[in-house]
Amino acid sequence: MKQKQAIRIALVGDYDQSVPAHQAIPVALNRVADETAIVVDFQWIPTPDVEDAAVLKGFDGIWCVPASPYRDMNGALTAIRFAREGRVPFLGTCGGFQHALLEYARNHLGWVDAEHAETAPDSDQAIITVLSCSLVEAFAPIRLLPGSRIAKAYAAKETQERYRCRYGLRKELEARIFAGPLKVAGYDDDEEIRAMELDGHPFFVATLFQPERAALEGNTPPLVKAFVLASAGKRGLSG
């Protein structure tokens, strides 16, 4: 029997065994592989190794993983831009969500001075700022917008997920950032943005929460499954 072709997933971030999300990601991908019969090969790509994104060529999906500040923020931003403009299926979680917003602001909206308060705390142009209420180890509900990719992935109108972050989008910028193809896909109970996706892209979804951590509790994360299926679709495979 001919061996089934594998898909390749790039995990862009700086691996740290002590980070719960980093522990969870391989478990989540392996659970999805078992359920879909898709062979998933994944490779950690440290942010300093991204450089001009040549290292990302040949991957079927790119996941910008949690645990910022990254060793090389520009590496993370380059990877996100490569996925966005190259129409490569993309998932961003936690830090990946924050940096997807930053990349979009800088390179699509032209806000070249946009910054992240974690790495530029004194900047007047920080679009990612300290949350009014820290979400470190919070477990909270998210309302998913009807018709969104993420709502389709969960087959639900809401979910409850775990966070480990202290930064999010400046609320007053919401209308300007989401006036174009980037759309809000989920809010929390305080109407703060917790998920987004890009219209016109095969799969570009990012969440401030860490859906992968459900795998550590023995559950397959629906959004990770949707990401793998989209990556398989890029190669012309299916589960």
C-alpha cells in the first residue's frame, strides 16, 4: 500500500518545555492526525531562523505559537506576512494573535510605527497594550460570531477556553482595524475581541486564547483540527 503523503506544519516560536501551550501543541496535532488519518509532520521554527521566510517555503500551514516576547519579533512578523500574502493556512494563538494584528497594521494598513507594548512600553504607537484585566490562566467564555470560520469549526455559538496573556488590542482602534478584510470572529463577555479571521484567505484565524490546551485535558481542539484540514486542502489531501 502506498504511504499517505504528509502535510508539513511550521510552528513559529521559541520552544520552551515549561510553557503549557508548547506542551499542548504536539498533543493537539497528534490527536487531530489520529482522528483525520492525515499524517502531520510539524517542525518548530525559532523566530531568529525565519529571516527572509525562505525556511517556510514548502510548509502547508504556519502556526504562530504562544510565549512572547519572541526572541526575534521581526521573524514572527515575517512569518505571519508570508502566510497572509502567500495564502498559506495560518493559525495564531495568544502571542500569535497579538503579532498577527501588529503585522496587519504595519503592512496592510500602513501603520509602519505600530508597536507592541510588551517590547516597546514607552511607544505612543502601541496598538497592543496591557489588558485592563489580566488573563493569565483565566478560563472564560467566548461568543463566536455566526458565519465565521471559527464558529463553523466549533459548530457552536460559544465556547470556553483558557488564556495565558496580559496584552490585547487597544479598544479604540477596533473599528479602524476591522474595517477591511480582517474581521472580528469572537468576543468575550465584556465585548473585547478574542478571535479574528481574514476574509478572502483560505484559512487565516487567530485567537487571544489558547485552544490547543484542551488537548492536555484529553480533548481535540476544534480550531486546530480545522487548521490541519485547511493545510491538507492546500496540498489536495483530505481526512
